[in-house]
Amino acid sequence: MVNKKKLVYTAHSSETEKYSEYIFKFVFDKGALSLDPYLTIPTYMLTWICCKGDRRCTLAASINLLMRCDELWVFSESKHPRSIEKHGVELEIAWWKRFRDSKKIRYYT
């Protein structure tokens, strides 16, 4: 029998995109499955082919993925708030706090 794992949206900026696979393994090792937009939808395909450079369209796709998750985990290279609040991550956090349980947000560096 397969155990159902919680689905975790991993929010991070394009500056930490290079760590996406490490983040995936980190989440998996914690007993959950990561839904990382950088691994799920290739950035070039979403941003330029599908959304034609429209940042709102790209963010809407990310929020659509976020809506399906059980928790939000935010990753950054530094604990400084400015490193977290970049490139739509702050909007993903704001959306989660408005529509979901803010107790289900975790922050990692």
C-alpha cells in the first residue's frame, strides 16, 4: 500500500533555481512531495512561449499550482527578509496567508 504524502509548494526566487533538485530531495526526505514551479514547468516555456513575457500570467500559473498544495515552504539563501521577498515569492506568501492557514508556512535557508 502506498502512503499518501502531503504536497508541498516550494517557493523560491530564480536566484535559487539552481537548488531546485536539492530542495526536492530535502522535502522528500522530510516525508513530503515537492511541487516546485521551476521543475514542473520549464521557465522558458511558461514565461516566453505560453505567457509571452507577461509576469502576471506566469504568476497566475504558479498560484494555480500553489492552490493544490497542503503546505508552503519558502527557501532562500539568506534569512534576511529581502532575500525572501523577491520575484513573486512575496505574492505567493501573501496569497497563502490570505486564503490558507499561515501556520502551514515554513521558511528554510
